[in-house]
Amino acid sequence: MLLPGVGSVLGDSMVPIQRILSFVAGLMF
């Protein structure tokens, strides 16, 4: 029960993080 929940949370949180990082990288570089 824990593994699928953690996987879904990480999967949902990693996409916005990558978008934010790419956005910040676009502003800086």
C-alpha cells in the first residue's frame, strides 16, 4: 500500500519540479 502511494506522490511532484527547474533555467540562461 505504501509503495504505490509514494510512487504516485513522487510521480506527481517530480513533473512540476522539472517544469519549475526548466523555467528557472530559461530565465537564468
